[in-house]
Amino acid sequence: MNCVKRLGQGLMARDFDRQLAELQVRIAVLNRYTALGIPITAPTG
């Protein structure tokens, strides 16, 4: 949740297309944070 707050609550862009692009960038950043937090498991044996 802290990452979401650092990305900002509101949108900076005024144009709708730029707002969409801004949201896509935020989603990509959050997905990257999530991917870093998921452990990689490998079968042993």
C-alpha cells in the first residue's frame, strides 16, 4: 500500500489519453514491485 501512496493519489495529466498512459505506467510499476516480492520456487529431489 505504501507503493501506491508514493505513486500519488491523483492524476497529473489533464488529457484523457495521457491519463490512460499515466495509469498504465503506474500499473506496470506496481506489477514489477509485485514480481520482485514473489519467491521463485524450484522442485528438489
